[in-house]
Amino acid sequence: MKQAKAEPVKLTKAAAQILEAAIELFAAYGYFGTTIRHIAQKAKVIPMTVYRLFKNKPSLFEMALRTVIARSVDQAQFLKTVFDNKDNGNVRAFITAAVLRWYESVPQQPARLMMYACLSRNEQWQGLAYSPLEDIIEVLAETLDEGIDKKAKPRPNAAVAARTLILGLFQFKITHPKMRSARQEKAAVEDILNQWWMGIFPPSLANPPASKST
């Protein structure tokens, strides 16, 4: 069942300062590594102001999660737009290009908060965090299923394949070492994609011959 989408909320100046501080600290140190005192210090207010405006830490974390999701580009729509404008080339080429573009468009800060929410025992947080990912997985699965319908025997499970790739790349986005350069990160993501293709396609389709230039 589809979860309710996160919506942006209008805040007072003090509340906005607290929220921005909370987003930064929750993304950097996680839910349990961040305290109200740390957030208050970052926002340059007293802890009592945080409690007055946001009640408690769980309420503030949920607001931070809703805010970063609402600010983010609709990733599923982004991916669908890329797929809808694909060339009539081989399925591996256009899916690889689209997934790479999607990965590059994912901000790390929202990804980190979504991960913490997914790992929590709070069903409301889990629903908020999983909903955007489920939408992305659904778009990729549909496109993959259409592309491999007549190309692979036996056909791989498109839903499982899409979930494996998206969750794997999502995890990599938030855990790869900060010292890795953009070039190294892109190479690593391409390697993940190559391994994924080899896992779902027979060798002849996982490694299609390079097209000849005319």
C-alpha cells in the first residue's frame, strides 16, 4: 500500500534554524548519536526552545525526515522520465545510463536520514523512508521486465533484480568512504552495475557486443 507523501511544513525562524541543525546532525551522526543539546548548540538556542517547538527528539527526527524527502527531486519520476525518453538500443545500455543518472542525482543527506528511518522500529518512519524507494524499484522493475521479456531464458525476476540493485546502490551512496574521489565513486558504481547484469542475464546478454559506428 502506498504511504502518504512527505509534505513541506512552514516554520518560524527559530524552528527553521533548529530543523536545519537537526537535519545536519542526524545525517552526520544518526538518531542515537545526536542529542537535543547538540541540536540546540548548533541552532544557537537553548534546549528548552527545541522542546517547546518540537516536543521531543522523535518528533524532531520525523520532521527532519519529512523535510528532506519533500525537498528531494521525485526520484521515481526522474527515472521514469529517463526511461520514457530512451533510445531503441539494447536494454543494458539505456538502463545502465538511467540508473547512473539516478544515482548521481541522489543527495547523500536525505539518503542517510532515510537509512536511519528504515533501520528503526518506528513504522511511521519506515513508511516515509521506504515509500520513495519502493516507487523507484517499481519503475525500474517495469522497465527491466519489458526490456528482457524476449531476451532472456529463463527470465530473471525483475522485481527482485530491481530491489537488489536500488537498495544496493542506496546503501553504497551512504557508506562509501568520503576520501573516494568522484571518479572512483563512479567507477565503483559502474562495477556494481556490471556485476548486477552478470547476475540477471546470461553471458551473451550481460556483455553485449559493442555497436559499430557507421
